Amino acid sequence: MKCVTVILYTVFSIQCCCCRQEQSGDHCFSYAVFPAHLKELRTSYRKIRTYFQKKDDNFQITLLRGRLHHGFKGREGCQFLKEMLNFYLRDVIPAAKTQQKIINIETSKIGNILSELKENVQNCHRFFNCDLCNCRPSPYIENIYKTYEKLQGKGVYKAIGELNIFFDWLQRYIMMKMN
């Protein structure tokens, strides 16, 4: 039993850190595709925004505060991007299922695009400067999780309702990397 626990912990640690030495050629991240993906994200978001924002009745609390955009700066930016993508892909998108088919379709589209972006980040370590191996979550993501959990089941409404803020951060981060 101890052996299985050690193996699982080792696998988790390796996966968590994303310390694989993958090749990243000049074409690992498509500059041309990103604006199209961002446009698709924003289009799908506009279709679901009202539904989720109407269900969010706690206006005093925000998940994605403006000052958190500093998490994307510096060498920790890639880690923060990975954490945000994991947050949305593992916690938010699966919890955003509704009785309305169109909402589910658009939410799934957002999840698919974010998943593709996550794959790009994992495959493009040099472009995103992802050579850091830090398994401790950033204080930015810890605050987001604390607030999300504090809101309990309504956290998903807040997280989806604030996706536009994440998209803005994402756009700034990618543009910074492209320069």
C-alpha cells in the first residue's frame, strides 16, 4: 500500500510541476490562431453571460480582482496561467451544467478552447517561459479558490460571470509574450 501511495505522489508531483523537457519549436504556439480563439471565447461568453450573472446575487464579492493581473507578470506568469486554466477546466466548467442546451453548448465551447490553450502552454515551455518547477500554488490562485469555496454552489455563477476578466488577462499575457 505504501508503494502505491509513493508512486501516486511521485506521478502527481511530476505532473504538477510540468517539468518535462519538451521540445518547443518556432511553431509551437500559433500567433494567427490565438486571436480567432479569443474571439470565439468572447462570442460564447456573450451568449451565456446574462444567464450566469443573473444567478449571481452576491455583488460585494469578486473572484478575479483587478490587482490579480499582476499574477501574469514575471516568470510566475506561466504558472499562474496554468493554475487559472486548471481552475476553469477542473472546477468551473464541469459545474456550469444547466438545464438549458444552448448554455451547455457554449460553455462546452469555452471549455474546449481553454483545454486547447492549456495543451499549447504545456507544449510550448520556452515560449511561455514555463521552465519553473513550483508545485506550491500562487497566492493569487489561493485567494481565488478561497473565495470560490466561500460562495459554495454559487461560486460557479461568479466564476463564469467574470470570465471576461480572465479573457482580458489572457489577451494581455499572450500579447506580452508575443512582443
